[in-house]
Amino acid sequence: MIFTKLILAHLLGDFVLQPDSWVADKENRRLKSKYLYFHVLIHTVLSFIFLWDVQLWWVAVLVGVSHFMIDACKLVFQKTKNKKRWFLIDQLLHILVIAGVSFYFQEFNFEFLENQNFLKILMAALFLTTPASIFIKILLSSWTPVPETNNTIQTESLASAGKYIGILERLLVFTFIMVNHWEGVGFMVAAKSVFRFSDLAQAKQRKLTEYVLIGTLLSFGMAVLIGILIQ
């Protein structure tokens, strides 16, 4: 399994064997940083070690060269505002290179696309992300609470945090149901109650509490229903 070996080498080289000081120096000095070339050399050596086949030396070199090109582009174009985006692009490109090598050696095929069960699960998981968030938002649109002018209520939160929390909780509930571990759903409900509703109790606004409760029940209920239908 070339894919598994190269992914293991990538995880070790990109995360375990790359100190924060190296990352900081690369971001400051970019292509002039010596640690960029040390980093690429480590990736190349790790790839060769995990492959452990002299005939595949060119694969290790290809991984190293491609890693240098991707990292160099990231360092040149990365800014403070788009740092997260470039991190994701960087990792995706590295994985695509490894997947391309594995595809060349015919380790992958697309027979899984003919598996109806897989397609059903994929369809359900996709629906429980953004589409489900839009459905819930529309259903709750007529009940959106308006902060009372006489009271100061702490409503600050991370941007789009509620959306992503909802997506994650639905996917987790769906996963628990698909693996037939319903007790995990109870754990999710309890955890959400402890972390969320304690803050709402401090806000002392009944409408806001009811709004969040309805949204949470809709989110969990939708995930449970989809899980049951797929099973």
C-alpha cells in the first residue's frame, strides 16, 4: 500500500518532525529559510524509508519535489488573513500528489461508486451538513428572538459557530446511529445541554432559550430520522 506508506511519511514529516520554530522561520524568511529545504529533505528521506524499495526511488524524489513546489507557493502567497485557507490548500495538494502516485500503481479504483449503500450514506451525510442548516434556519425564521432593549444580554459568539456546531453534532449523531451505538446520541444531548443551556440560563431570556432548544431538537431529530431511514 504505497498510499498508506506515503501518508504516514507525510504526517511524520509535516507535523511530528517539524518544530514550530521551523514553521515560524519559513513564514518570516520564506524561500530564503534553510528549514524549508531541511523539511523537504526529511520528507524525501521518510518517503524512501517507508517505501523501502530501490526501484521506487523516483517516487520519493517526486514526493520531495512536489512538496517543495507546494510549500514554496504557500509561503509566497500566504498572508495573515488567508493563512487557514492556504493551510488547507497545502494539505489537499500534498494528499492529491500521493493519491496520484497510488492511482498510477492501480491501488485505487472507482468500484465503490457502484455500491448503493455507500452512495446512500454519502447522500445522507451531505444532506446533514449545509442543506440541513438551511432547512432549520428557514423553519426557525418566524421565531428568531429579538433582544430586549431594557436588558443587556451576552450574545457574542464566534462567527458561524452555531452553523458548524450543528453540522458536527448531526454528523456525529448520524455516525452513532449507523454503527448502532444509540448511547452516543444520549451523550451528545447531555453534552450539548451542559455547555449550551447553562449560558442561556444566565442570560435569563426565555425566548432565546426556547429558540435554541427548538433548533437543537430539530437538528438532533433530523439526524436521527435520516439515520433510521438509511438503515
